[in-house]
Amino acid sequence: MNTPSQQPFWFIIANPAAGNGRVGRLWPRIERLLQELGFSYTVQFTQHRGHAVRLVDDAVLKGHRHILGLGGDGTNHELVNGILTQTHAPSTDIHYALMPIGTGNDWARTYRIPHDPRQRLQQLLAGKTVLQDVGKVRYQFDGQMAERYFVNVAGMAYDAFLVKKLERHRMVSQLQYLLTVGRYLFEYRLLPARLHFEDQTVEDFFYTINIGICPYSGGGMRLVPHAVPDDGLLAVTYARQLPKWEVLLQTPRFYNGTILDHPRIEGFQTRSLRVEQIGDTPTLLEADGEFLGETPAEFSVLEKVLRVA
């Protein structure tokens, strides 16, 4: 545990647009709290999508080893990718903390990170950390293979279709999100895909394929309730063909952790997974709520490479 004289110097990366602008509005209060509690810090504000990745790289290059993000799941996704892609220091040398100020704040649920800025900063003063696994996915984007890390849940089929649609919306409440989910459900057309894992292959028309490091996504849904953030495994859930009214009827299962009790929904754990399209139309991919691309998609897990403060 750090004593007051040993408190680290924090490099703060804040996304002023996160939480529909809430980070920007809260920053004066957060800065007062930082000074009141005796934090040493500097701050940089992101200016565009992807900027946080570069800011992390610059910070680690300059010797910073304590990074605090202010934002939601999208900001979190960028910061983790910055930590995992930089080459200046081992990722586990970097103490990473998030102050959750977003719309869903799903990754923070796993660690029960308080939303109140004072409580979160007081928590950081204790200096405690845990190591978490990180998922890696190779996928196709614009005809080329790309690679991305994810720290929470990746989704394919309807999940990615929905994320792509939601890029044009501004979500302000969980109710609005659920209404939008229901609306686009009736636009979605199921596509066939093939899953390869261990020595098994599953072919079907899938509503959803979720690959989780942590259990929460979509504003508190537990689509991968069997996900454990430090067990070295990917938790996979897939839903076969269901009538669309049945999907709506099963909405409570998305939240209460019983989704795998449904006879058309199955789950397993694996160290790797490959998802391929069947036919001409690819299956779409998102990760941590960010639309990425499409099949083929290859998932793997990096064990305990993220030090979470």
C-alpha cells in the first residue's frame, strides 16, 4: 500500500464527450477533488476517436506508469488497446484505472468501481491492483486483416449489427437503449456461420455470438455469465434460431444470469475460437461496444496482462 509520500504521479486521459458530455461537465469538480486528496497528476483530453491510444503510447514512452481514464466503455477500450500495443514497457508495469463516466459502464461493474468521483479517487489511494486477462481478435475490415484487443465482451451477429446501427444514435437512458434493441431486432436477418473451438465445430443460423473476458455488456446484461476475468479462458455464448417474439420474451434472462438455461442458447469456455461465414454474407463483429468489422474472426486470450487499479 502506498503512503501519502509515496503516492504515484497519475497521467489522466479524459474523454470530454463521454457520457453525453458528462466528463467535460464533471472535470472542474474532479480536479478540485484531485487537489484536495493530494494527487500528483497531469491531464490530456482526447480530441477524436482513437486519440486515447496515441496518448497512452506517448505517456508510457515518457516514463508514466500510472494511467487514469475518465470516460465510458469506449474510452476504456481505447486505453487498454494503447497499453497492450505500446512497446516501451511490459503491460503489467502499467497501473491502469478507470473512473467510469459513460453510458453503460459495463466493465466497471465487474470490479464494482464506484461512480462517485470522490469514492473512486479514495479507492485509488489504497494502491491495490489485480491482474486481468485481455482478449485479442483478428478480423477482416475493408478487405484487410486487422487486430484489436478487448477487455470486456465481443459480440457477433445481431450484437454487432446493433452496435453499427447505434453509431448514429445518442443513448441517454437504459430504456431508450432497450427500445432501440427491440426496434432493430425486427430488421435483422439471421445469417449462417461456423464456430471452431477445441476439436469441435458448430454450424447454424445465429442470433448472437458473445465472447467474454468479463460478464457484463449492454448496460448490465449478462450474456456471458460464466466469464471470469482472470481464468485464462474465453467465455462463449451463442444463440441459435429463435422467433423474434421469443427473443423479446427472454429479455429478463439477459440481465439475471440465467441466459444459458434456455434450450436454444449454449455456452462454453475455450482458449481460442474461430468464426467463419457460410455463404457470401459475412457475420459482423464488435468488441467492447465498438464496431470493428467482420468474419473471419479469430479470438484468443492473453493471461493476466492488464494491471487494474
